[in-house]
Amino acid sequence: MFSSFYETFKRKDRDYQVHGFTVLWLMGQDLWLKDQITELQKNLVYFSEKKRFYYWELDFKAQKMRLKSLIHEDLREKLFIYKKKFLLGKDDLLSNYDCFLSQKLLTIPLIVDLKLAEFIRRQLYYCSPKWLKLQEKYYQRGENLLNLTFERSFIAPLGLNLLEVFDDKIPLHKFTQIKQNINLYYEKLLINFQQNSFKAVYPPRFYAIMKKQKKDMNE
């Protein structure tokens, strides 16, 4: 059922874009983001330098729209999101859509999951396919997930699992709505993760500003 619905969605989305339309999907109640994100919802996510991954929701009953941005998830696949509401008929949607990219740089504080090691141990004990597959990759490298320490935050943007980065090679998820090349963004974030130099997660624009500031200081 999911495959059939997804193929129909992709065809409609492609047809709109071929005819020159900018596609903006507003998600009804059945597709509102909750604690976790599905594969279908991932293909309805957009991306910008200021808002990172973002997602639009439409609430007819409350006459509101919600912009959920800075979308991140932890190793338990729990979502971390910044939310902004717009009132239908009162807030100028087109104006807000055009200007929200220029708003201030928002951040989400990093949180250390003190029970993450125990969570992973349980996933392996109960033979979770996802975690067994990841453990196999570690075994092939002569390593073991259970020997890792988790005394830092592993919250990351969508499509990036920090435990799956080997030799700085980042496996990426493909998003239907995202046409930009986001590899550089992941690479910059990975560098900061390895250096453990930040206490919050930032949008891509932040790293560009930091790079420019360092360059100016060295000149």
C-alpha cells in the first residue's frame, strides 16, 4: 500500500515540477510529524540554509499552519524540532514563506542520552534488524558497538546516522523534495561532531558564517 501511494505521490510531484510549478506540500492530520518520522514523511521534507530540514503542516480545525524546522533525530529515531505557527486568514503565508529564510539563526540544545548504551544493548539482544546490520559492519572492522562510549550527544540531521560514518565516508539518504547538494553540510557537521566543539545543533548557514569568520581572522 505504501509503495503504491508513494509512487502516485512521486508522479504528481514530478508532473507539477515539469510544468514549472514550485511544489509546496501541506500535510494533513494523517501525516503530521509526531515522535518519529516515516519514509513517506522524509520525502515531504524541504531544506534551506537557514531552516535546515523543514516540514509544513495544515490544521483546518484550528485554522493554523505549522512550520516544523531544524528537524533532527537521535539514535532512537526520536525527533527534535523547532515549531512555528501561522494563523490562516491572519498571517500572510506568502510573505512568511518568502521571508522566513532571512530570520535569525535558530538552534536546538544538544542532549546526552545517558541510557543510550543500554538501549543499544537491548536492541541487539532482541535482534533488531537495523541494529544487527549495523553491528555486522562494526564486526567487519574488528569492532563492537557495545564497546563504544556514549557520553556525548548523537543528535543529527535527517539522513545522517553518526554511528554509520566510517573513514569520514557519509552514507546519505535521498529526499524527493531536496534538490540541493547537502553533502558539504553533513561534512561540516561531522567535523564539529568529531571535535565535540559545540553544545547545540545549528542550521547550515551557521557553519558558513563560522568559516568566513575564521578566514577573516587569518587574513
